[in-house]
Amino acid sequence: MIDLSCDYNNGAHPAVLRRLIETNGELTSTYGLDVYSASAAEKIKKACGISEGDVFFLGGGTQTNMTVISSCLMPYQGVISASTGHINCHEAGAVEYCGVKVITLPQHGGKIDPGELEAYMRTFYGDESRDHMVFPGMVYISYPTEYGTLYSKAELESLRRVCDEFGLLLFADGARLGYALACDECDLTLNDLARLCDVFYIGGTKVGALCGEAVVFPKKAPAHFITMVKQHGAMFAKGRLIGVQFDALFTDGLYLKIARNAIDRARELRRIIADRGYEFFIDSPTNQQFVKLGNEDAERIMKAVKCEVWEKPDPGHTVLRFVTSWATTEDDIKAFGDVV
Amino acid sequence: MIDLSCDYNNGAHPAVLRRLIETNGELTSTYGLDVYSASAAEKIKKACGISEGDVFFLGGGTQTNMTVISSCLMPYQGVISASTGHINCHEAGAVEYCGVKVITLPQHGGKIDPGELEAYMRTFYGDESRDHMVFPGMVYISYPTEYGTLYSKAELESLRRVCDEFGLLLFADGARLGYALACDECDLTLNDLARLCDVFYIGGTKVGALCGEAVVFPKKAPAHFITMVKQHGAMFAKGRLIGVQFDALFTDGLYLKIARNAIDRARELRRIIADRGYEFFIDSPTNQQFVKLGNEDAERIMKAVKCEVWEKPDPGHTVLRFVTSWATTEDDIKAFGDVV
Amino acid sequence: MIDLSCDYNNGAHPAVLRRLIETNGELTSTYGLDVYSASAAEKIKKACGISEGDVFFLGGGTQTNMTVISSCLMPYQGVISASTGHINCHEAGAVEYCGVKVITLPQHGGKIDPGELEAYMRTFYGDESRDHMVFPGMVYISYPTEYGTLYSKAELESLRRVCDEFGLLLFADGARLGYALACDECDLTLNDLARLCDVFYIGGTKVGALCGEAVVFPKKAPAHFITMVKQHGAMFAKGRLIGVQFDALFTDGLYLKIARNAIDRARELRRIIADRGYEFFIDSPTNQQFVKLGNEDAERIMKAVKCEVWEKPDPGHTVLRFVTSWATTEDDIKAFGDVV
Amino acid sequence: MIDLSCDYNNGAHPAVLRRLIETNGELTSTYGLDVYSASAAEKIKKACGISEGDVFFLGGGTQTNMTVISSCLMPYQGVISASTGHINCHEAGAVEYCGVKVITLPQHGGKIDPGELEAYMRTFYGDESRDHMVFPGMVYISYPTEYGTLYSKAELESLRRVCDEFGLLLFADGARLGYALACDECDLTLNDLARLCDVFYIGGTKVGALCGEAVVFPKKAPAHFITMVKQHGAMFAKGRLIGVQFDALFTDGLYLKIARNAIDRARELRRIIADRGYEFFIDSPTNQQFVKLGNEDAERIMKAVKCEVWEKPDPGHTVLRFVTSWATTEDDIKAFGDVV
């Protein structure tokens, strides 16, 4: 059965696995203080074009979101997210579990509109009851979004301007960051992210690693961030497990190279969908494709292709999500073409 | 200056104050175990037509909401609220501070639509990712709502049916409960609330008391609720302060009697607004009246009447909120009529 | 039955009650922004000899402790307390509920030893694992302590020195502050507390008020403290309830004057205990007296005097706590003498 | 340099790594629903002699402790730990971050004394103020303890009896469980743990895995435990990473077999220490050895052996901790013998 259900149903990229094997017998420092984590951090900083700043390695996306958000905000502050943001929908309330309110703005293809953000902030500071409200302290975006869409550089710069005006931190969830950066449609680089965000993370779990996300604070991490990582249960005794993997992913541009495969496969998949005359639910240039199908078509396809039912926009239709990854082969997509 | 800004800018109702004075010299048990709290609880249970169940006295609305909600839910559960719900807007994230996500549904005049609640729950339980989501465990309504509107008995029964089907608790925030029950338009009684809700509270602060809300669990309070009250900082050493006040409010039907005054004054105020040809922003039968005015009218009126700017629906208009209370006099309303 | 069980089983001091009665009919601003709260804050600042700083009025002791502690600390920090500290023993884990660890040091008559504090801090900063530990961020003391004892000025200055050396905030829980300051044995004044503490509170509930504690930040409150007060459910809609009471308590030195009564009565009570040849469990100069009695004596006395069993130091003995207050009369103590 | 600093400074056991390599190319279900996690769970249940019950795989020790403890307790409950318990000392307040108080009892070689536990519980339930206190809801033990010591079966049965009498859950932190079970001095088996504990975990990180702990609920996990795992950020997208490792560790008794190596090496190390006439700080039969040395000896040894300074019991002495693991070789110990 063809499996396009997600981008984390496989193991590690062979080059990543190889480094785990090669380093397995070594004794290293623990808790992320090992040479591989240090080396990976340096390579990431170089790739981001920053000389200062801090890089930390955490285990997964939800863990990273809850740790970063709650560590950067004061208790009277909340985090703004698109209503479809991962933190608002599919993290079991982890951010709220840390005591932080998620303030939602309308989503537009999974994105926050800078104008609506500005309007929200103006209304907030114009409201005489604001002392009784959660103060927005951070804007959370996902890049790419949960719908596979991308903020343009202009949009991100607009968000940044609003953040600067109102003292908001800008945080980009990059669980699938590679699949954004590898797109032709993407006009942003790691350097841009480092310039425009206060903190973002580079997803490893979905882009070649067994686990792990690299959190980048381009300027400076909050004081004692490491203790808050520990406090959230997010510190690995064998921190090298993630360090080694990111060290491999950021050697010789591996991260973007393998991400590119997913984009190429997604383009092929899009062509098949278009050829068949199916309707795209949303226009995504990245590795997640959302297709609106009649229920019968959807059921037929799901017998041959493992994929996710995203939603039911009306009683007669079903939106399916097809996901490619660094590991998806041309043959996979051809086989997909044979059955849809 | 006429003050219609809110219903908690005054002291206690004279009959309530009198009981505080009369009992001031007595020595009583502490932490809510005094004879007055016990007596008040009995009177409230009688007024609700329940023989079992538990009544507790807390200090204020936000405190009550956060304590009740977090004490009734499991950590994997969240609370559903209209987007305009007080817990979602004006409690500084107190519920989330307790680790609980507020799940919002659209508001209709401040109310949740039972059909939309049911649809939400069906979608939730049909979602294969639901283990990654916060499980709805409670429906929070305010009665009357933040817009002064009321659920009808039929609507509340519909909510109850949905709650029963999906194992949801139903919690009514009655910070202004008296001003609902005293309305002619209200077809619900305390008995109905006790029958239909798992927990609700009877607001004292806004209806004749200096402070205090009476939380009613018509069947049974969660185990060790008293310890969780203490844990939330919501237990008064001199618990009698609230007990005595509710004992007075529930003697000879005082609570509803004094609430009725606010309703009568609100009706007079509505008549003036209608006579002047102003537009109601929303149709409220209770003690809060929302009037949509041209900005010039709004500014003029605000020079003579202390009231709250509720919102700016468009650049040319301002919505003002006028609030009556048990203490508002006919003269106040006449004076209001002279200036609007 | 003579009641010496605690200092919060009565109503308000008559002068406090009178002001509540006199102001009852007035309309005031809400949420603590009223003229009485402002006036009380000014009087308190004057009594403390400070011109800057902030004063807030909260409802009760546990509420104040949890709000102040969690608002002043960063998430990686904890609060140091004597093992017998109220926050560690009798607040139902309210501080931990806010996510903050209580780090305990041994108690000496309810007090922290400055030398032991310093040793603890040296060990902490000498520990290479300290990033895996909660960073001490505040020292919590109660003044007087839960055992009625007092820190001397020299002891408090020593604590301050250690706090300065290690960047610790010093917070004094003054739930019974009046009963310390009114003692002849007390060599500290409000001015000293304001000089030596980063934050402390002046207890109202136990010293003449129906409810309320005045939190004093002699230098400056944390940013947006008011929102955190709201978030903890600790803001009163009718904030004047507490403001009026503290305004009365800090008019013409009432607070210390009425506290002095408790001290005089406690001295009479001590003399009786000594005359009878009973053993003091601890030497307390304030309004709480702890007496170690044979079980038979204890049982006999408890039939005539309402008081608290403090502990059972050994199978044959019982420690009883007798508490005087501003309201205890000479006749009460004489009656006590007749039965013990 | 000889490295005896800890048991998590290496990679995975070769047989564990081999399975990761062999399965790397497969596509599996995600979030722990894969075949390897299922297989590992079955093997663990078999090894524990249970047919019912639930097994979950989490990432590390602190994460497991905070997730299990906060998911099993009600908000009014706390967890009892020896003062030296890992949750009390070296987890950066993670348990308190989840809102749960850690109640400490004295440690005896790192262990709780069943009699002292019982006395604590009797005092608690005899205390009339207990509603103002955190209710003990769970006993946390580490097995082996942080000092390498072991509860005997009789001791664990005694703890169980007290837990049964007072309605306490018994939770064993088995971060180093293999190193207990592999000892000759250990009279407990996995079956005993499953019979006597309500929940315990089998440490992988320190016993052959790259990461991962297997949480065993011998009877039944709390409802929706999986959602609470997600909420704590403790769910791995590629859950198979841990599943595969535990599947390998519980094939052909690998877990105990490799743990035995650490015990054999520790015995050799102990013999050397004894031969040299050094003093053991504590008598540990497991893979952690604590040696009390004159400062000069300690400094000399630390130049040749990487190890941890445990504490300074007095100005002239230093306690060093030497740790063996499944990977320590006889040559390592011989080399150790040459330099101490």
C-alpha cells in the first residue's frame, strides 16, 4: 500500500543513521554538552549567518513549542496564533498546561494576516479593560503552515514590523522548515528567519532525523533556558542523540538537499492530481497536498493510498492530505498515479 | 454625574449591611464552617429545591470560575465557552493559568448555540486525531450573558441534552444571576438551574453583597473541593463575611426582590433610549443595556453619564453600555433621561 | 466557653466597621481604583516611610502568598522557606499549584538561620549540577512566625545581606504583622521592613479587618502586577471593601493600637501559665502562646477553653495553642485563669 | 582518561543499534502505535508476568516522572518522596511545575522508611487542619535509589501495606532498574514490582538505549493517559525509535544480561576500593559506588578518572561517585585500579 500519510513514518536519512553508527561507541559529555551538539550548533549558526545567539536541541515539536513559549513569556502574557495553529489544535493543550493562553486570530490559508494582527493590537491597547486581559507577548507562526502554505518575505517583514511596534516576540514553528526552504516558491532563507524572528526552530523529526528539533535564538536565549528545558522534561541525558543527527543534517547542506526531494515528489503528485481534474482544497507549494474529492473518489483512493482525512467541507466531499518526504521515491508517486 | 457604569460600584444592600453589623461582635467558627454559612447554604438549597448537593462561598467571579473549572476537569479536558465568555475575555487568562484550555464556539448574542455545540462534539469524536486534542469536558455559559441576554429554558434543556450525550458538565456563571431571574422574559427558575446544571453560582458581588459568590453543586461537589478552594487562594479565614451576606440575601426572598429593581430601572432606561430613537446594539432584557450611537451622541452622553465604551462597531459609531443595579433609583433614570 | 482558638473568629474592629457603614452608600471606582484604596495606600506608604513603591490590597494570606511569590519569580526559580513556613504546611500546595517549588531549610523556633541560608546558597552555586535544580530566587519568612517568634533587626539584616549576595528577593508574610510590631520585644519598625524587604504584607484579616492584606513593594511592583492579581482570582470588584478597612486601620495609628491589646492580653495569659507551673513549648512574645501540657491537663483545659491542639511531642503530652487578638478582653483572660 | 562519570555517556548497546539499523527503512505507524512498540509492550508485560495492564514509552526520566505523577494525582494531592529523591533534587522542579507538591520524608541511604511513612500518614489523618494541607496521594521511590541502594522485598511489601491502608499509589522510578534486578543482593523481580507497584518504569536510557523509558501500569493506566503524554510534550512522532529499542532490550533477556555487566564491573571496582583501604560513603550493591576520600586522594584520582564529586561531608573529605554501565569493560576497571 502506498503510504503518503505523513512525513514521520520512516527512520532516519541514511547519512544521519551512518553518523549515529560511527559515533555510537564514543564516550561524550551528557545533557547536550557533547562535542556533536556543539558542532551542530556552530554549523546551524553559520547556516543562519549569525555569530551570536544560542542553539538548543529538543526532542519534538510539541515539546519545543511549550518550552519555548512558556520560557519566553511572562505570566501575564499570552501567545497569538492563527486559529489553525498547531499549538491551538493538535498539542493537547500543552501550551495552556504551562499556564499560557493561546489567543487566536483568523487563519488565511493557515496564516495570520499582518493587518489583522495590527488591528488586534490597536484594539487591545485601546481597550480600557486591558489590565483584565492577557497581554499579547508573542506571535506564533508555523512555517510552512499546517496547510503547507508559506509566508512571503514581505509578509514576514510586515509581521515583524507589527511585532516591533507592540513589543511582541516572533516565533516560527519550523517543524517542516526544510520543506519550506527547499521550495522554489519560497523567497525566505535561514538568514531571513534569523533576522526576522526572535526564536524559531529547525525541524529534524520530519526532515531526516529520528527525533529532534533545533531551537535557534538568533540574539540570545532567555536566562537559564537550559533549566527550563529540564523543567519541561525536554532535556535528553544522551543529548548527543540529537546533536549527532543535526551535525549530519547541517554538513554539506544535507538538510536542504533531502528536503528538496519531498518538494520534487510533491510537484509530481500535484501534476497527477491536476491531470485527473481533482480540485485542490488549498494551494500548497510544499510537501503537504490537500485535495478535495467526492466521497466515492476519496474512499476508492483510501483503499490504495494511506493518507489522512483532513476534513469534510460538506456532506458530499472529503479533503484528503497527501504528504511526501525526503524518503518518498519517484516510484511511490508513479504508483500513486496508477491508482488515483 | 450619573453613574451607570456597572453594578459593583456601590456598597452592600442595607439589609445585608445590617446583618453584618448585628453579627459583628460574635465569635464563630472559621473558614466557612460558621453557623451563618451553614444557614445560608440551607436557604439556598431550599430556594433551589434540592435536598442533597453542596454549597460553597467564594470571593469573586474570576476566582469562582477558575476554581470550579479546574477542580471539576481532568488535565486532559478543556472547557467550552462562547468566544465572548467572561473566562475567555476578561479574566486575564486565569483558567489557562490553572492549565485548562478554553475552547471557543461562536457567540450569538453572547450565547452558545446547542446545535453548534453538538456539531462540534460530533466532529471532535469523529476526528481520528482527537487523542492529540483537548477533550471537551465542560460547557461554560454565563447567565445572563456578558451581553445581558438569556438562554430560554428550551435552549438550556437542549444544551443539557448535548452535555448528557457527550459526557460534558454544564456550568453556569451566574455573576448576575439575580438580574436574569428577576426578568419577566426569564422562563427559568433556580430549580431549573439546579436540575439542568452540574454546577452554577449565584452572584453576590453584583447583587447586593460587598463580595461573594455562592457555588451550588446540585448533586455533589468534587471530592476535597474545599482543599482545592484553599489551593486557589479562595478560602476566607472569616468565611462568615460571605455567609452572613448570603444568609441575608436568601431571607424573605431579598435576592430576587432587590434584583427586580434593576430590571424595572432598565426597562425605564430602555424606554428612554427607544423614545430618543437610538439603536439598541443588542436586545437585552436584563440590567445591562447596549446602545449603538453616533460618535458625537456618544461623546455628549459620556460627559453626563459614567458608562463604559463597549466597542466601536465602525468608525462612525460607538456602543455604550449602561448598567442598572439593585441600587439604581428612579431619579437616576430620570436624570439620565434629561441628558441623553 | 472561652475562645482563644485563633485571631480571626470575630468581626471587624468597631472603628473599621464604622467606616464601612459610613461609606456604604457612596459610588466609587472599582477593582481597587477607588479613593479609599488610594488613601489607604498613601497612609501605608507614609507609615513605612517610603515615597515611592506600590501598595496593593488582596483578600487573604494564602492568596497573597501565591500571587506575590509566583509573580516575582521566574519559572526556573523557587522560594526558600523554613520547613514550618505557612506556604509549606498549611496552604494546600497553593504555591506549587502556581508551579513554584518551595525549598525548605530547617526551622529554629519557626525561623530561618541566616548562616544556614548562606551555606545553602554557597553549596548551591558550588554544585555543578545546579542547572538541573531549582534556582533559589526568594526567601520567604513569616513575621511573626507560625510559632509566634520574631526575627530581630540584626537577624533580618543578616538575611538581607545573604539575599543581596546571592540575588534573592526577601518576602515577609505579615499576616499577623501588627502583633509583631506592637511587642516590646520587637526591635523592628515598618520602616525597617520597608528598608530590608523587597515585598511584605500587612495582615488585615487577623488584625481588625473582615478580610484583606496590604501588599507593600517598597521599591516597585513587578510589571503588570495588577493583571497577575486578576489572573490569580485575587482582584475584588468592590476593591473598596479592603481599601476602606485599611484606610481606617491606618488612621491615627489604629492598627498598632489595637494590636497592642492582643500583646497585653498575651502577657497576662503567659503570667497565668507560668504561675500554674506549666511549660512553654516555645518562647513567644506575640499573640500566639504554645503550652506543653500533660494529656490530662490538656483535656481538662480543652473542656473549658476553645483552643487548638498544636502537636503531640510525645505520647504523654499535648501542645495547646492559645491566641489572643485585638478583641480579647481582660475578662476573657481572667476567665481563662479561673479554669486552667 | 578513564570515564566512570555516569551510565549515559555512551551510545546504544550494539544489539539495540542493530535493530534500529535493520528497521530504519520501514514505514510504520506513528506516535507509538507501531508494531515495534506493540511488540515491546507485549514482551515487557510477559517479563512482568502480567496479562492486563498498559505499557507506554516515554523519552527520559524527568519527563516520565512529571507525566506519570501529574497524570495519576488529583490537584489536591501531592507525592511523597525521600528528601534525596530525584524528583526533589535534580529535576529543576518539573513536578512542581505541573502543580504538584513534593512532600519529603527523611532518607535512609536514599530510602523511605515504611514506619516513618506510616507515622506521617497517621499524623496527617489525625490533623484537624488536613483540609488545608496537600493530601498525600502517591509514594515515589527510586529503585535503585540515587545512592545505589535497594529496597528489599520485605521493605517494598511494607510500603505497599501502608499505601493500601491510606489509599496511596506506589510509583517506582526505575531509571536504573536493570542495575537493581541484575544484582545478587536484589530479592525482587519484575513480577514483584508489577505486583507491588501501581506504576513503575523500566529505564532504557541508562541501560542500553539511546533514549526511552518504559512505563508499566500493571493494572490499568489513567484514562486518556496518551493525551496527557502529548500534553507534557512527551510523545514522539517516531515512537518506534523507543519501541524498537525496547523490543531489542526485551528479546532473549538482553536487558538483564547487559545490566549484569555493570554489576560485575562494580564488584571489581569495590574490591579495588576496599583493597586500597578507602572508605565507602554508603554501601551500594549496584552500579553506583560512593567513596569517601581525603581531599588529596580525591584530587589525585580525579586527574585520572572522570567522575562526579557527590558531596563534601566535611572540609577535609570529598565523596566521589564512580559509575559502571553495560559498556564498562574489565580493562576500564583494571586501568582504574592502576591509578587509584
